[in-house]
Amino acid sequence: MGSTRVSAALCIVLLVGGIATLPAAVAAQQDQVTVTATVVDQNGRSVGSGVDVTASWDGGSTNETTKSSGQVLLDVPRGANVSIQIADDRYVRNIPYPITDASAESVEVPVAESGTATVTVRDGANETVEDARVRLYRSGRYVTDQLTGPDGTVTTPALEEGSYGVRVEKAGFYDNRSRIDVDGQTNITQTIERGEVLLTIAVEDDYFDPPEALDSAVEIPDVATLQTGSDGDASTTVPVNTRYDIAVTSDGYDRTRQTVRVGEQDMTATVSLDRTDRLDIDARERVLAGNPIAIEVTDEYGDAVGNATVARDGEQVGTTDGDGEFEYPTESAGSVTLTVDDGDIEETVSVDVVSDSDDLEPTASPTATETATSSGSGPGFTPVTVVAALALLSLVAYRRR
């Protein structure tokens, strides 16, 4: 009797536990929806059985094979953005079929019969061209992007049969654009021609308005090293459709690198240089003890450097004001070295503090005229002034008579 009660109690617990788990299982199923996809050809007819269909979304995918009706049932997350792609020898899609915010719905997935294109690229001398870029596009979207091999050819993956634009390009050659029809296995030849254009490099300092032309050296790798003239320009011919990483140097300026892309027309590329960072400190060589050491700090363009740190013996003593000026007080004679740091570079200046005004910088020397007028037999007299004075006295005596 006791064992029967225990068994009954155990059954109730298991039943209750099983019921408790049902909502989670039901919820998990409700998070999935079934998309019924029918695969149809260019004429809207079912493709029949045996076509592999893959549905992919962020974090997962599922794969099914069409039945005789051309349909597959795809269980996907509710509300997911799903891409449907086809894998088959007979049929293909260039671009996956999109489903946005998936729900229990039916869709038709159009496909086309499969084809391929083999493209051979040759130059003007009828030689095959290796590493030429071959792209096929339709409706403004590229569907293939390949480089030719040593034999100058590429073979595309499976494509929808139909009309395509073809673009063939390589550095040093003019682009070739044309159209082809892909029908089964298609073979075509595309020819590209070499060409050159005039490239002008204009070097300037755009701190100034208008910008100031700079005399500079321009290095174009594998082409030439040029020297700009007084107008800041240098020119040379270069192969078309090429990218160049040029380097420009000029005295007093930072070396600058810039990428220049050359197309199929003559072009001018402007390169702006910046003067090399510099701090200039203007101060008297000597000051009298008790008077401040006044400094004025400017940058490489002569602009005032404000808020720069001023230190002595590694200890900050202040900062420059908006005019780049700072005064350091003195009390006794000796040498004072101040270091100015603007955050990028630092510069120092040394000033002698003297106790005697005679030790300050000498005043300007008298001019030659001043020296001449202060020489002679008497204070302020010269032979010329003595003669002039005698003549004046004679004139006065004559008038009195």
C-alpha cells in the first residue's frame, strides 16, 4: 500500500514537471517560421526536383532539396533577414534572393540556366597579358572580379546566361569596356592598349593665401626624380591608369608622401608641405639683476606660441601668454637657462644676469659723422668751423661801420 502511494506521487511529480517544460518547447517552436520557396526558371516554370537550396541568416543556415514541385520548406527564425542561394549544375543565381523580416510566407525564387565565360586578354602586339583585371557586371553590379593567369585568361564561375558588361583593366593600359552574351560555355578575346599621359606635380605651402610655390624635389618611384621650378611645378609622362606613391622634399619642410592616381587624361596633382616644427625664442643676452628676463616665443611661421610651458632646471616656472611672451624674475647675478615646450618640441635659451650695468650689451658705436664733429683743437670746433666763425665776425664789424 505504501509503495503504491509513492509510485502515484512520483507520477504526479513527473507529470507536473513535464507540463512545466511544455511552454518553453512551444515558445522555441513559435520562434521559427516556415518559408515555402518555389524555384522557377526564366519563364516562371518550376525547375522540378533535385535543386539544392540554402537559406542563410545571421548566426545560422539551413539546406533543403526541391521536390518535384520545385518547392522547399525552410525553417528560419521569425523576423530574420534571410538570403536564399541556389547550388546546381543546371541553374544558378548571380545574387542571393533576399527575404526581409521573415514570416510564414511563400516566395518564388527565380533562377537562370547556368553558363560560363572564358576571357583572353591580349595587348596591341597580340601578346597575352597576365594580371589583367576582368570584371563582369549586370544592372550596375559586378558579379565577377578576377585576374588573368600567365596565359592571359580567366574563366568565370557559373553565371546566369544572358548579356553582361565586361571591363578589362591593368596599370599602364587603357581600359577596355564592351558587352558579351554568355550562352553555355562562351569564349571571347579582349584587347587592351598601352598609353601615357602628362603628370604635373604642383608643390605649395598652403599656410599662405594664396599658397606659396615651393622649390622641391619630387620622387616618382620607377619613373623619375624631378625638381620643381620657381612656380612649384614639375612634369613628366607616366603610364595611364597607375597609382604612384610620390615623395616630396624641400628645405625647411617635412618630407611628405602622397598617393597620386593617374587616369587616362593629363592631370595636375597638388602636394602641400608644412614647415618643420620649430620654436624661436627672442631674448636679450644679458639683463641687470633685479630686472625680469623677457622672452618672446614664435613658431616656424613666426606666429606667437601661447600656452607653452616654461621651465628652469626641470621645474615649471610658468607659461607663455597669448602673444607668446613670458617674464622670469631675477634677483642675483648668474646664468639662467629657460626651456620652452609647446607639447611637440622644446627649445632652450640662456641669459646672463649681471650685477653691474657696465656689463650689459654695449650701446651702438658713434657714427663717422659724430666722431668727426667731436674732434679738433677745442670742444666742438674743427678747422672748418673756425674759418666760418672768423668770416662771420668780419661781416658783423663791416656792418657796424
